[in-house]
Amino acid sequence: MNSFFKRILTACVAIAAALPSWAQLEPVKWSTEVKELEAGLYQIVFTAAVDGGWHIYDLGPYELGGPMATSFEFTPDASYSLEGGVYALAEAHREFDPIYEMEIGYYEGKAQFAQNVRCDGAASVAVTADWMACNDMNCVTGDNDFSIKVGAAEASAPASVDKPAADEAEVAVSAAGAVSSGGSLWGYILSAIGWALVALLTPCVFPMIPMTVSFFLKGSGSPAAGRFRALMYGLFIVLLYTVPIGVIILITWLVGGDVVTADIFNWLATHWLPNIIFFAVFMIFAASFFGAFEIVLPEKLVNDSDAKADKKGLAGIFFMALTLVLVSFSCTGPIVGSVLIQSTSGEFWTPIITMFAFSVVFALPFTLFALFPSWLKKLPKSGGWLNSVKVVLGFVELALGLKFLSVADQTYHWGILDREVYLALWIVIFSLLGLYLLGKLRFKHDSDMPYLSVTRLVLAIVTFAFVVYMVPGMWGAPLKALSGYMPPMQTQDFVMAAGGSAPSAPSGAASAPETGVKYGDVLKLPLGLEGFFDLEQAEAYAAEVGKPLFIDFTGHGCVNCREMEARVWSDPRVLELLRNEYVIVALYADDKLKVDESDWVTTDTGKVLKTLGKINSYYALKTYGVNAQPYYVLQGRDGKPLVEPRGYDLDVDAFVQFLRSGVEAYRNGK
């Protein structure tokens, strides 16, 4: 057993050692190479090595509101000429992104772009590459300058970049543009805990508790030895659920590296084949829960494990735990599968942590009953209620399984599961669940129900209330609570115009001059708000009208910015304060608009910033020491913050207080 624990410890150390590499904020390393295609014609190849878990966008182009495409700007020179434009050497992964509401292209692991250059002799080609790379938590923008020698002597000679991958203008955009299934690690953990509690009530698991008590009552020795045996029993249950998935992921990482492992999980999350397989698995599991058939492991495997459980010492306890896991598989298998599938989000440690959370909660009652066998008398007796739990799980599996079909449908534009079709199916599924809870539907293994219990009545009320909540979605209601599960709004054929548009500003609310807003021809504020996109112009207008300045450091590709606008700014109290009490200026950190030469900014290192996004991100980093969006600053007359700036936080009341405190500080003379 000692060697067994050593192997487990080694695996844990390897995983922990790999963790720091996932937190890098310089995820792209560039190199160049020159190849001679024919006499006087050369191909410059730009290679981006992308860290595992990250992706870089293709050449686009994308319209306003989309991600930042990779681009290359060549400095004109008479010694060479460009043949055509920049082109990609490999096809990008393409999918419909519901966050950007458009089809996007991206590369993982490696991206290669090329430009053909013609020159008669030797030439030095100066070029700047602008790019954005994203993972599940952050996006980083960067620009790299190259000086590339072309000519017969330079053909096929590799050249490295002239500077680090990111400089002062680098900006990390919180949670922008990730291609994984939306969801946080804590969300997955809480989901796993909930599933574990449900699993304990299934008919395959609940009857195992008396067997556990019987096994430990037969043991001999001191009370301390009994407690140790019980704790080891719980530990073995956790290991039997967690170690296999951890070993599989670790082997994948050791063999192929973090890039390959991330690619596997990204493929699982986005490709049509695994999503269709997952959808079919959920439907099969649902049918099993409804009683169509039983999913069981080979009888010999279970019997052999049970026989070895009679051994003394830790080996007997291990095989007792293995017997529990195997016997309960027909009920926990679908749940474990659901937990793992939902947590394959590209961060390859997420499934390990999620399964660990599931197994700890699942093992806890068995450990406690092994420690305190007398508690068994307080448990309710097994009966038909266990099968009812199983059937309810079947309905839930049906609903959740549709999510995987929806992902494939959106990615490949099949048009099978538009938003109203998806909603109609959910409405029907949960309506049938409500009828089942009321006893109007019965399945194969259900017991007679002479009366309706209070518990089933409450659950039926909750279920039908949920159905009523979903019904307006058939006519275009946003259903914000379900936005992570629903197909995007643009897939819905019929949307009733019922107050869904952004409210217009009230008369007399002068947030900006009627004309002459710099960059106002290409940039707009959300929710019908008016404001500025140039800090100097906004400061002058704020001084003219005697109002504090609301500085919004944002980005086109910043998903958290959009979420703040949709869930916090849209609150009537927030809107009223922004319209009437502040002058708003939105400073986009990823905008590619080239500004007039008079507005160029030279950094402390001598680099000249020519685009609006680079200028704004440099200002945020230099002035406030931040490079993440969203970031909100309330500025007073002296150009300094009125109160402590604020970042991403969905607490509406706190944001209202933040705005009110800024107004109060401004009125007090700051």
C-alpha cells in the first residue's frame, strides 16, 4: 500500500508543478523565417507558439463588437514590394460564438501566417504584428515589432522577435472571448456537490449504508483503530472516483504536454462528434432512470470485489470501498458522467477538482455512519421514494442533454435547435416533470401513491413556476437566469417588441454635446447612454457642465464588460445616476482605430502608440497600474479619483453606492 500512496503523491506533485504555467500573461511567443520561393520572391513566415489553454484569433476581419483579429502592418520601403496580403498557412478552427454573436476563427498551439515579398537585392522589412490571445479567464493583447532581412543570403534563415511578447501596452481583458462552455470553477464545484447529494438518495446507493454499518460493526480493535478504519474507508471512496480521471489527464499531459491536453478538452467542448455522443449518452441515461433498462457492470467484477472485502486490514477496507463504487455504478455512473462532461471546459485540472468535490461529499455519509453506526436507526426506510428520485433525475438528464445538441447545432449552423425549439422542449420536459410529481404520470417501477406528500407538492409548485418563467421566452423575453443554457437570441424567429429596446435618455440629460464627439462616428455607448471616447474631450466637457467624470476602461472583446452593462448598468438606479450625474467616457483598450498623428503617444521607452486601443491601455497601466477590464474610475475636478476605483462586480446595490459616493465627494469640493 505504501507504493500505492507514493504513486498518488507523485501524480499530485506533478499536477501542482504544472499549475504555474497556466497563469502566464505572455502566452504567445513569435518567431519568423524567410523562404525563397523563386528568384527575387520571398515568403516571410510568422509563427506564433501559443501556450496551452490559450488561443489566438485569425486574420478576420471582424466588425465592431467582435474579437481583435491578428493583423500585420508593414512599413513602406522602396527596397521591396508586397505581393498580395498576409495569409494563413493553416485553416483556423471556426465556430459560432454566442458571446460575440458571430462566427469566429482561432488557433491553438501554433498559428502561422505568411507574406510574400519581392525584392531585387537585399532588403530589411519592418513589420508590426498586433494580436489578442484568450483563455477561460483572461485575454492579452500585444504587439511585436520585427526587422526581417530578405535576400538570397537570408533565405530559410530563422529570425526571432526583436522584443518580448508584450510591453506596456499589453492588456488583460477579463474573461474575454473564451471558447469554452461558460462556467466558473466554483460553479462546477457547487454543481458537483449538488449531484453528490442527489446520488446518495438513489436506489442503488441508499441501501449500501446499512451494508457499510454491518461491515464496520464486525471489526475488532480499539475505538481509535475503528475511527482510523472508517476514515480510510472514506479516503478510498474519494480516491476511487478521483484518481482514475486524474491519471488519465496526467498521462495525456505527460505524453503530449499542456497544449495537447487543452486541445483534447477544447475538442470535447466544441466539436460536433463528442457533443452528439454526449447528447446520446444523456438520453440513454435518462431512459435508464425512467426504468427502460438498467446500466450495470459485469456481475463477476462486482462479486470478486465483494469477496475480497472480507480480508482484514487496509486491503479489506479498500475492496469494501470498491464494492460500494461498483454496486452503486448504475445510479452514480450517469451522474459522474454528467459532472465530468459539464466540467470539460479546456482547463484540464477542472475535472479533477470537480470530481474530488463530488467524491468527498458522496463519501462523507458513509464515513460518518462507519464512525457512528447508531445513526442508522434514524434513517428513513428504503421504498418507492428512491425510485421517484431516480425518475426526477431522468427528466433533468433530458433537459441538460439538449445543451450538447445545441452546441453542435450552433457551431455547424444546422438550424435544428433554434431558441424557441429549445425552449419548447424544456417547457414540455418540465411540465411532464410537474405532472409526475403530482402523480399524474407513472413509470415502470413506481409504487402506488395513495396521497400527495407535502414535499412532492412543493417540488411540483417550483417546477411549474419554472415553466411559467420560461413561457415568455417563446416571444423573446431574455430569460437572463438561463442565458448560459439557451441558444443565442438571434436564432429565435419571432421576437415580440415589448419594451426590449434600450431606453432613451430623458430630456435635459446632457451627458455629451449633441455634435462633435470624437470617435463618435464609430463608437457607441450601451443602453442608449451618451458620452465620450476621448479622455481630454470628456474632461473639458465635464468641467464645462460641472459634473464628475465616469471613466469606463472597457474593450470590444471584454465579456465581463458586456455582463456588467447588461446586469448592472441596466438597473434603473444606475442608469439614472449615469445619465444625470456623470459625464461618461469609454476608453476601449482593444480598438484598432488609427488616430491622427497629433494624438500619437510616445511611451517612456520611446515606443510610439498610434492606435486608440494601445493609447488607452497604456494610459490605464501608467496612471492606475491596471491592465484588466472592466475598470471604473470616478474622476473629480483635480483629475484624481473621487473614491476607490471599482472592477468587475455584479453587486448592483454596491455599484449604486459607488456612484452615489462619487457624486457626494464631488459636491464636497473634490
